[in-house]
Amino acid sequence: MRRFWASPAVRIGASISVATGLYGISFGALAVASGLSVPQTLALSLLMFTGGSQFAFIGVISGGGTGAAAFGAATLLGLRNAVYGTQINRMLKTPWPLKLAAAHVTIDESTATAVGQEDPAEQRRGFWVAGVGVFVLWNTFSLLGAILGGALGDPARWGLDGAAVAAFLGLLWPRLKGREPVAIAVVCALVTVLAVPHLPPGIPILVAGLVAAVWGWISHGRADEGLEPDVDPYPSGGHGATDPTGGEVR
């Protein structure tokens, strides 16, 4: 056990798990504030399990959007995990019995921890410690946040009725690390504002997502802009790790 905790990948994965898991309290509270019950909040967190998509889902729901619109917005954001999955599959060579579990915990945190290692054994340890650790703690604290959020009563009394959108913007902002992602964000925001008066709730964000997808399809800019995992396990840059798209993790 001492050798296990001496592993750099294990220590990094564990620290990221704690930091990310604690943020689950805010998701749980905001999900209940958006109208979900505690069981619905827990089910969403367990089954969807990707923070950005979960916040997008409750953001659309809290704005009066339909379940289909919320699911569409969440799916658009979750597509990046498929990109991570191809890299993780090649890197870890996970046997079939574990592939489904590995796919479910392939998120920003587990991907960033794994690609930050050079030794294959350390890559596996980092991926599983971060992935399983975040899964357990995120869902535990999401449940706690949902219970506490339900005890608060009317979210408007505490200013929480618009907090889901604010939390989603907080997740989005750190990903705007290049000129093209910033330009896409501005254009999509403008499209959303123009579409809101004319379309049902939840649909404008899907229109904006379509605009972003078309832009990305025809763009000839740098392929690594804005696609790196949200988490950098090596802020000093000493390991020179690369992300699933080939860019340096920053």
C-alpha cells in the first residue's frame, strides 16, 4: 500500500479527485434548484457523469427548456470525451471486460492524469485513480448538495435561479485559450441572443452548437486550440505531457 501511494500518478489522481469531487456540491444544489428531485439529480450524475454536460443540462432545464433540448446541449459538450476515449484506448489497451468502465470514467481529469505520465503502468494508475476517485466523490457530494439544496426551498430567495447558467459559464471560460475558440464563443453567444425571442426555450443553445460545429468543420485553424482537458496536473510544465489531440497540456 505504501508503494501504491508513493506513485506520482496516484497522488495526482487522488488530489484531483478531491478537488473535483467537492465541486459536486454545487451541481447537486443547482440541479435541485432547477427543478430536479434528489433521486433525479443522483441518477443524472451517475449516468451522465461529465461535469460540463451536467451543468449544461440543468442550465437548459432551469431556463424552461425541454428534456430533449437539455439532452442535446449536454451531448454536444460530451462529444469531447469520445476524442479522449480514442487516445485512452490506444494508451491503456484496456481488456474488454473493463472497456465499458473505462469509457464511463474517461473525463477531463482521468485523461489529463494519464497522459501526463510516461511509464505505461503509471498511466494506468493515474487514469483509474482519477477516474474512479472523481466518480465516487463527485456523486457523493452531488447527493449531499442535492439534499442541502432541497432544504433551502425556493431558489429565487437565495439568488440561485440563475446560478446554473453562471456555473456553466465558469466551466466554459478557462477553455477559451485561443483566438478561434474566443471568436466561436462570441458568434455563438450572438446567435443565441438573436434566437431566444423566436425559438422555444432550450433550442437556441442547440442552434449555437450547430453553428460551432459547422465552424469547426470548415475551419483550417490550429487543431489543438481549445481541445485540451480542463485539468492540468502539472502546472509547472515540467513533464511536457500531451493531450489526446496532440497539443501540450497547459
